[in-house]
Amino acid sequence: MPFELWVALRYLRDQRFQTGLILCGTGVGVGVIVFLSALITGLQESIIERTLGSQAQVIVRPIEEIPRVHPMDGEVLAALTLERPPQRVRSIEGWRAIEDVVRRSPDVSGVAPTITGPAIALRGQGSIALSVRGIELESYRTIVDVESRLVEGRFDLAGFQVVVGTELARTLGTGLGGRVRIQAAGDRGGVYTISGIFDYSSQTLNESLVFVSLRGAQTLFGIAGGVSALEVTGGDIFEADAMAARIQDRTGLVAESWMEQNGDLLVGLRSQSMSSVMIQVFVILAVALGIASVLAVSVVQKAKEIGILRATGTRSRSVTRIFLIQGAILGGVGSLLGIALGAFLALFFANLARNPDGSATFPVALTPLLYGRSAAVAIAVGLLAAVLPARDASQMDPADAIRNG
Amino acid sequence: MRFEMVDGGDVPLLQATDVRKTYGERVVTQALKGIDLELAEGAFCALTGPSGCGKTTLLNLIGLLDRPSGGQLVLQGEDVGPLSDEARTELRGTRLGFVFQFHHLLPAFTALENVMLPLISRRGRATAEIREKAARLLDRVGLSDRANYKSTDLSGGQKQRVAIARALVIDPVLVLADEPTGNLDTESTAQVMDLLESFNHQYGTAFLLVTHEDSIARRCRRVVHMVDGLIASDQSGSLSPADRT
Ligand SMILES: Nc1ncnc2c1ncn2[C@@H]1O[C@H](COP(=O)(O)OP(=O)(O)O)[C@@H](O)[C@H]1O
Ligand SMILES: [Mg+2]
């Protein structure tokens, strides 16, 4: 064992009480960091997962109809606004070629042509506003894992079959095999048979979203052969903005990422992260001060011993290292305690409350990355905290330190 | 081995010329006012004088623990004045041994480990060779049965014997001992002095011993007496070891 490590370990062992106290302090600090990170990351992941579980990362739509400026004779300019009729579902021109272009981008892993439009469900006397989504299951399942949300029946959209949410089925007072009339603008519509019921864990989606075949939606919204959107999925969900920008560049269409569509959510998540980081910074500061003060006291207590070591030929850089190593060990061992404590707290908390389906109400994200990062931070903090005490120790005048009396 | 470093043998082990030391900036203490001292290889020399006359100060300067305010110190033909702190540490770790009156050993370590420490700190890690050498020295000071005792479990005399083994483990040319028996009873004092003498005879290690006690000074071949920062008398060869009963 290297000399400096040997002496550092001996010193830590020798002053058991101080070592124990600061290890507890560091452990509690790192525990708080691990717990907080696990909780916040877990919550955010589950929120994002819930959001993206029903939504594509990027949605490509036809370009908005904007005022066009026509140059006229002479100096006069006239602005024309093309107001599109409300509720009209518009198709992407030449969408098959565009789909090919998008699919060929290296960051894209799935593209699904879809049609989404408004309609109403009629049953008996009642009518309910719907959002009808026409999909091809084959391509759509690369975007959203709809089949995993199915709680009853099959995801079969052939012919006049429809898959509805749990809430809608309840409101309509029907179930699998039930029939529902779906009516869109322009008096287009038909009677559909419910082949499956999904649960998106979202009140809004469960009571208004229905899936029909792409072809059925084309008929319903009067855009034979067309689609109203291309839904796209790529790799890293937080790269969706960039992916959307690239698609927009390449296709000249409007490409909107989930991040743009959920601006409020992201702002919320960011400020949550920020406050968590703030708390962690202060905890780290407290840990650093704790380690630094313990080592500073130790340097004073060991002044004569350091003097003797120096007198008997120990180099001053070795003395520096002895205290730096102590700092690193305190940080490292403290972080192990803290990881154990934080993981325990997080799991305890996660088990405290459960959703009806058995999943945790407060999901926690305990990952090797979090452990590794916490340990690295704690060791670095221990080292940094030891810098000043170590410098003091190495610069001590041995003649002063060992002067008799 | 170490005698080969000295050419011709006429270069003294240590040569101090007009060494001065002042402490303090506002209130200035002149601890040493011009010391001229020469120590030969293998010397066994006592340094006596009233409290506050500058004995410890002189020892610290010779031991390269402190720098003089004036004058010159030459160790084995080398002027140590211009040496860097690193070079001085190097010299302390390879040529000089220390025995202190108080706080002898590091309490976190066993007796054997204390003896090993100076070599481990030089070589970077413990080796079997270091362990053997330390064990041999511990045996030599009569403490092989206490090798694994923590220093806090040793008596004052035992601690000082461990400290002597530690000072000698690097094969120093000169051991500086500041009142090594100041805290010991008569019997331990005699044991410690016997050991110092035997190391002096056996290995030719030079010793400079600060002491108050006449009985110890009388066992030295040379006695340097200091008063108020100056050497007052320097008596050699009053008693050769053979003359003693
Ligand atoms: N670090 C210091 N600062 C100021 N004065 C000191 C210091 N060390 C020693 N002295 C003074 O120098 C003089 C000599 O001290 P010292 O060498 O310890 O004497 P001795 O060892 O002979 O008793 C004393 O007057 C002492 O007060
Ligand atoms: Mg003294």
C-alpha cells in the first residue's frame, strides 16, 4: 500500500469519532441528493413517458394558409388572407414522397401517416365530441404502443370497426361489440362497431379519442387518398426539437415537436429540476464544509505528528497527499453510505403509495448512473474540501511543530 | 559506505561557522549569536547549558529543520544554506536522525510501524526488507516483544528506545537528540544511554545530545557548553569510554 494511503487510513481509523461523525454527515448529504434525484428524475420520466406514450415525438402537418402578397401593377400592394373554413381537415400534398424523405433521415426511427379530425358520436339522444384518428396499425405502432393500452378486445380497425377509450365506452353506455354512429362535417358518417377499448390514463383522451382505419378516416373527412399528418419518432426524446427543425427544413412543411406542443409542461419540469439542483448544491456545500472543518481540526491536532514525519524525511507533497486522500476517502465512503440511505428512502417512498394498477404513484429512478455520479461528486467534493487543510499541513514548519514543551 | 562520500577523511561531518539565529520581527530574540562548531565523523558529543540558551535552536538548524539567520552550515562538505526545502527534506530522510524529548512516536502506529515509517516514506511503500530491518533494530533496542504494541501502550523508556530505533533505521551519519532522557527515570536513562553509546561504537554514527544532566554529559567524549546563544566552553576527551568503570 502506498505510504500516503497507509497513513491516511490510519489517521481516519485513529480518530474514529470524528471520522464516524463526518461519514454520517456526508452520508446524509449524499443520501438527500440520491433520494431527491431519484424522485425527481422518476417523476419527470413518468410524466414524459405518459405524455409521449400517447403522442409522437414530431408531428408534420400541412403548411398553414398564410396571407399571400401579390404584386400589383404600379406601387399598390394588396394583401389577401385565405381564411380556411373551421373544422376542415386538410391533406398533405404528395405525402407519400414526403414520407419517404422523412423516413430516410438517419435520426428517424418511425413514420406513420395519420388523419386526425373532429367528429361527434351519436347514440340514442346524446352526442359527444370526438377526436377521430385514422391510422394504419402497422406504421402507427412504431410511434405509439397503442396495443399495450388496450384493456379489452383487439386493435382491429378493418371495415367499420373502432377502438374507443374506457371513458367514452362508459359515457355511451356500451362496450365491446357495441355500435356507435360517428358523424363528421359535411354529413359524412357511419355506424361503427367497437372492437377494442383502450386506457391512456388520461381523462381527456379516454373520453374523446377514437381510432379508425386510415381509409375510414379519409372517407369520413372527405380527403380520399390523403393524410392530415405524418407522425414521426426518433431516438433521444430531448432531440425532438432538432429533429423537427431538420424535417421542416427538408420538407417545407410544419413540423412540431412534442416539446413545442407541451411548452408549459417543459417549463414546469425545468423549474423542478432547477430547484432540485439548487438544493443539491447547498447540500454539497454543507458536506464540503463539514469535511473541510474535520480535516482542518485534524491538521491542528496532528501538528506535532506531522512535524515528526517531516523531520524524519517525509516530503511535504506526501503530507499534502495524506490529507487529500483522507478527504477523498471521507467523500467516497460517505457516498456509499449515502447511496444506500438514498436508495432505501427512495424505495420506501416509492412503495408508500401505489396506483390501482400496481405501479408506483411516485416512481423513482435509481440508476447506476445516479450512483456513479453521486460517488464521483462526493469524492471530488472531499478532495476539494481537503485542499486547504492539506496545504496548511504541508506548509507547517516542522521546527515549530516539534519544539519541546 | 557513507565514509566513502567523504574524501580523505579530513572533511568534518559538520562545520558550523558564525551561525546566528534571531526570532521575531517586532520583538527580536537573538537565540544564537555566532556559533562556531565542528563535529567529526563518529562524534559522541553533549550540548549543555541553561534553559533558553539556544540548544534546541542550534539542533534545529543542524537538523535542517530551520534556516539560520546568518552564518554557514556545511554537512559532509556540502554547504546546506542554498539548498531547497526539498533537498533538505531529502538530507534529513537519508543522513539525519532525530530523537525528541516529548511526543516521541505516532500513536496511530505500532512500535514496529513507527520504526519503519522513515524508510516507507522514502521508498513509497512498505517492503519485506524494510520490515526486517525495523524488526532487527527493535530487537537491538530490546523491544522485539513489543513490536505490535501501539505506542500508547509503551512506557516512557520503551517509547524512547523505539524512537532511537526509528532514528537509526535510515543509517544516519548524525543523530540529533534533544534531551532524550529528560522524561525518564534513572534506569531507563541508563538503558537509553547504553544504547546510544553502543550504536556509536558499532556503526560509527555520530551523536549530538542536548542534556541538562551532568551524569549524561560525563558519558560523552566531548561536552559543548552554551550560555546565552554562544559557546562558552568546549571540552574534549575528558573521559574516553575505556576510562569509565
Ligand atoms: N519559535 C520561536 N520564536 C521566538 N523565540 C523563540 C522561538 N524558539 C526559541 N525562541 C527563543 O530562543 C531562545 C532559545 O531557545 P531554545 O533554543 O529553545 O533554548 P534551549 O533549548 O536551550 O532551552 C529562547 O529565548 C527562546 O525563548
Ligand atoms: Mg530546548
